[in-house]
Amino acid sequence: MGTSAFFAKPETSAERREYYQRLEQKHAAPLWEVLGDLIPAQPRPTAGPALWRYQEMRSLLLEAGRLITAKEAERRVLILENPSMPGTSLITQSVYAGLQMVLPGETTSTHRHATSALRFVIESDQGYTAVDGERTTMHPGDFVLTPSWMYHDHGNPGDTPVVWLDGLDIPIVNLFGTSFAESYPGKTPDELQPVTKQEGDAEARYGQNLLPLEYKPSRLSSPVFNYSYARSRDALDQLYRNGPLHACHGVKMQYANPATGGYPMPTIGAFLQLLPTGFRGAGYRSTDAAVYCVAEGAGRSKIGDTELDWRKNDVFVVPSWYPVSHQAQEESVLFSFSDRPAQKVLGLWREEVVQN
Ligand code: GTQ
């Protein structure tokens, strides 16, 4: 990766070094010694390419299920920590990812935080998330939002474990020093937020190409909070048949806020793409590092010099500005999320087609 510094470092000398030491005592430092590292000529992500095999993670999650309840843990989550960023709890510099499991009969407490969260459902029969007084039943492949500062809790009334991928903008919120979190103020710690809306209300109100009369968005996030896999998958299938395929992305769509056409949440965007059997994508890179979850199929992605083989439910990460190309061994669907909306609103986002 591009490690070349645009700004060259000047020669040093005994006299300069002695001066730098005196600066240090005054909590000051010479910019010319660090400029190239502070302002690199191109992104130098601390994250590296990495993959987590679902089969392995699933058995570790089941072990966690024997060791701790969802209640005691608050959230029973295995953090996916980038191997190049030990100790950070992060999968990239700007987003966090984890695998969460809710066992049959469990509920989690109701809480809210400034950090925005998304869920991409991996296993669920009757699992649900409740957000701001409305429950939504989760099915594999569903993309579910938990926007900033909305009370949420999860439950599993079914007979099999529920597992999903969590994505949160934790490092962005902490970068700005803007983290707040609190439990639902119930009479007991176990009291959940009340369910005040019929399941499906948000979907009917905002998710059917219709909007309530005089509707004005009252929040920055999408009023739809479950984007069902069945519908997204159908769209990809039809668009594939209609063609053409994008040379890098296959058929790739972004999840949209139906009230604005913008991203579903202000800091996190999400995408779903279909790669037909035998697809060999061209190289591409963008400044938004992306976390992928394999919804269907099997294939291989080349990320910089690293080749990662993936299959259903595996999670992998493409760091900022690394060239990536995808190949599909069988018809595959990839979900991904990134901080693209935040980069775009700040005027920072870049992309290009590259050799890879
Ligand atoms: O489900 O509310 O992975 O609060 C990390 C923090 C999930 C959640 C995470 C959280 C949650």
C-alpha cells in the first residue's frame, strides 16, 4: 500500500535533537519531523484485510451462550477486532462490528446510545428487535436499523439461536467526544420499553412508496427500520435479468431512506450486491473501508495482495483505499456497510477503478 510520504523529512543533527528534547519538555514538537505521517499523501489505514469464518464464530458464540446470559452481558456479542488493530475493539478505524447471539427465551434490556447501530441478520426464526416502541421480526438477510438515541431491545421467542452482525459508528462518535448512553428508566432493571405500535407500522407508513400526507422527516435516519431481504433480493434478481452488470460490483444497490433518497443513517451506509456464478470483477477502491457479510454463495475477494475465500455468513473487511476485486464461484449476494455517508457529507469520499 502507498506508504510514501508526500512531505519529506529534513535531516537531523545533534543540535536539532537537543532542541527537540527541550521542546518536548514544553509539550511542543517540530511539525517538520512528523508532517509526512500526520498528512500522508494517500490513505494509510491501520486496518488490514481480514476474514472471520462463520462456522468457527458460531461455535464460539454457542460457548458464550453457556458462559453468560444476554442479561448479564447486557449484549452477548463477540467483537470482530481487526488483527492489525489489537486492543482497539474495532474492525476499521471508523466502524465497529460484532456478532450478537440471543438464545431461545432470552430478551435483552432496553437501552439507548448516541452511537447508531445496524444489524444484518444471519440466523433467526422468530427473533425480534424493538426500536422506539415497535417490534420487527428478523429474518436472515434483513437489514435492521437502530438509529442514534432510540431505545432498543432484542428478544428470541423461537426455539433456535438468533445471530446477527452488528455494525456501529462507535469510533466516529468517540472521535467527536459525543458518546451518551442510558438504560430505559423502568421501575426494575428488567422492565423493557413498552410496545406502542403494531408490528409492520413503519413498513406500511414509510416503506411502500407512499408517505403520510405532509410528512416531514423528524430524524436524520430512515423511518423504515427493517429492509427485508426478500424484497431486496427480488430487486437484485430482476436487475440482474435486466442487465447490464457493473464490471466491478455486479449488481450493487444501496439501501435508501425513502423520505429523502439519502442513506439510511447519517454515519453508516449499507449495500447489497449480487455476483452471478463465475463473475470476475474488475479492481476498485474507495476511501470508505467496508465490512462485508456473505448473505449467499461462495467466492473469493482479492484485497490488495491478500486473497480471501468466503462462503455464506462469513464476514470480511476491506480497508480504506485497498484495491478490491470479487469473484463468485456460485451465485453470491454480499451485504456491506461503511461510513460512506459521513465521508460524503464532509467532502472526503473518493473512489476509482484500478488494476487488481
Ligand atoms: O445491540 O445494543 O454490538 O449497544 C454493541 C453495543 C450491540 C446493541 C453491540 C450495543 C449493541
